[in-house]
Amino acid sequence: MPDDRPHFFDHTPDTLGELFQTWGLARFRAKQVMDWVYAKGVADPQQMTNLAAKDRDLLAEKMRFLDGAVIQHQRATDGTQKLLVDWSLDARASHTGTSLTVLGSSETQTECVMIPSTSQKSGRTRRTACISSQVGCPVGCKFCASGLGGLDGNLTTGQIVQQAWQLSWELGDGDWEVGNNKAVVPKSKTPNPKSQNISNIVFMGMGEPMANLRNVLPAVRTLAADWGMGLSARKITVSTVGVPAGIRKLADLELPVTLAISLHAPNDEIRKRIIPWAEFVSIEQLTDAGRDYFNKTGREITLEYILLGGLNDQPEHAHELVGVTRKLRSNVNLIRYNEVAGLPFLRPSDGDVHTFQNILQQAGVNTHIRASRGRDIAAACGQLRHEATNV
Ligand code: SF4
């Protein structure tokens, strides 16, 4: 039986207050509950000790706090951690260790990743949450594991926010243990100290965020809200292969989130070979939308460029890319292709990557080479898919 109780993470303080009133709970309780979940990392109503016992029981009965269940937790040698969540399962079962019906279907599963890193400049530790917006992906980029099986559905606002919350509060440095069946839970039930919380969020997991804007936009608001995850909007990156109308709607949010356009090619001809949606949107249309985004938000656009050996990583491609960057205020992130079993693309050579970067830098383009993280657990860019892996 699907659990159709309201999901906590779908709500704002206002909508939660209204809901509470219909249950006979005082409206101000909404703020207390928000505080328990987002500021203290407690999502079990029975642990919300400033609520009366009868109110805690009522909440436990009427509201779904955690949706789905984590069915796999993996840790890479570089500290990257990945969670596989099955949204069709009942999270209460995984958290109490009672029996689950594991459907084992990739059509209801997504992955999210926490990537720790240390800034070379400040020495500060960063914890970046990479979250999914859809189950599968409708775009089907030729080099990406996430789009291999097409789209199975959209994640709700609550499911999108919940991923960031779980990566923030449930990971820490402790181990996870397998409960009954496939569901796994953190060994320590103590929430992590705030210092371990995530510092950045990127919508670069499974799915095309612009194809699920109805749920992504409210999720971004919750991630950036003081009452919610409380991240600075600048630390939130929404990545898209490029839907000009969606880019303009994101600008209308009036939150200065970072927009990353997955360009991946210096011209339309190569782009069409690797990104099916490039048939409908030209690079010119994308740079126009990116310029509008900059004009409205003041945020420079990040152009993501995955280097595919021999296909788009040669000096002539770098020179052509310089021309694209001249059309909008942008910086470039170069990503070495991460191999996906069964796909015919090659990881570029180190020499080609550095030559490519030098050409951009000599032309005055701010360019970074993004480190490949979590490759040994298939958690790196383009490797996320929706099924358990035996790594
Ligand atoms: Fe979808 Fe992004 Fe993968 Fe393309 S790269 S198939 S848009 S998840």
C-alpha cells in the first residue's frame, strides 16, 4: 500500500502550520517541528521533546517524515559517499528494522552523492551534495549512465529536499549497517554535529532539473531558506543541458543560484551527436538565455564541458569554445569523461586536457579542471544510474 500521508519535506512553515491546524495542533508548532528537522537533524517525531506526547503520536500517525528507504550506502577511497534510495519503499521500515518488501526495481530508485573536498586557497573543508531531480532522465545524453533507461518519473519537491537533508544529517563518518532485507541505516542514531553538514548543493545527479521545474523551484527555495536547509543561494548550482524557457523561469525566482549549462561541445554539429535535445535548441539560443540570466541575477554562468577523447577535446575545439564564451559572462569547468560500461567513449589523455585548458586560459577564459571523485563506486559525473552496483 503506498503511504499517502503528507511528506514533511514538501512543506514550508506556512503550509505546515495550516496543515497542523486542520489536525487540531497549534500553528506555532510548525516552527518547532521545522527547527527539529532542519536545525537539529531530528526527523523522528517521538524525539521532539518539546511537544506533548499526544502531539508526537499524532504527528507520527499523520505525517511521513522520511520518504522511501536507503537500500545501499557506499564509500569511495577518496571519501565520497553515495546513497541509493528506493522511493517505493517505506522508510519507517528501514529505520525500525522491520521487514520490507523490496521491489528491487530500478524504476523507483535514484542515487545521491556527498563529495568532501578541501579548498586549496582557504584550507576549508567543503561538503558538496549532488542530488537527483528525476528517476532516470528524458534527455539520454550518449555518454551518460543516468539516461540509459529513459525517464521513469519526476521526484517530488519533498524527495528532492530530503536527499540534501539525508546527505547532511545522516552521513557523517560512521558506518552503515544492513537491516532486514536490503534496507540500510546509519549505525549511529545520533545526528551529526552541524560542522559536518553540507556546504554546497549541485543539481547534477540523475535527471534534467528543467524538465521537472514545478518541483525543483520550490525545492531550491527550501534549500536556500533560513527555516530550511539554510544554504546561501550562491552555493546552490542548477545544471541543465539547456531549456531556454526554464533558464528564464529560474531567473524569475530572484535567488542568485548558480546556473551551469552542460554545453559539452563547441558547435551544434558535435553537440547533436552527443545530446539528443540539441536537435531542438542551438548553442546560440542557450547563450541568449544565459545572457538574460546574468542580466537578471548578476551571476556568471558556468559552462560544463565533458572532454571525450578524440571527439571534442582537440585544440580546434578549444579555440571554437573560446568563441562561445565571448557571447556571455561565463567560466568553464572541464570534466574528464568517466567511463560507463557498454558506452563507446574514451577518457581523454592528460596531455590533451592540459592543452585544452591552456588554450582557454591564454584567451582569458576562467577555466578549471574538475577532479573526478568517487569513480571507484561509480559516483562520478555521468556515472549515476538507478540500480544497486556491486562495487
Ligand atoms: Fe540526463 Fe544529465 Fe545524464 Fe544528460 S548528462 S542524460 S541531462 S543526467
